[in-house]
Amino acid sequence: MPQIDRIGRLVRPLVITCATCGHRVVWSVQQARERLGGDCMVTDARRRLKCSACDGEGRIPGFVDFS
């Protein structure tokens, strides 16, 4: 499955899974664009996200499913 480079190119919901505790959240395309910005690069988004359950940050690549 190819990955996108910018949040603005999302066409399906964004699945976010914490690499620390496994907490999972699904954002709609609109939510992802509003929270991260359409021009946000995928690599930047991974660095910015923080789990609301354990406060762990995405330390492992693949923290977010952008495909």
C-alpha cells in the first residue's frame, strides 16, 4: 500500500495507534486536516502526535497509519 506525503492528500480516515500502550483513535479526513493542517508532512505529524491515554509520544515508526 503506498503512503501519502501530506495530510491534505488523505482520502480515508486516519488510524492512530500508540506504540507505547496500543491506544487507538480514528480521525476522519476532516478531523486530521483540522488538527494537523493539510500541508503537514506525514513525518512531522508522527513527531507531533501524543497519546491521550498514556502521554507517550510516537517513538516507533508506523505510529500512524497514513495509507
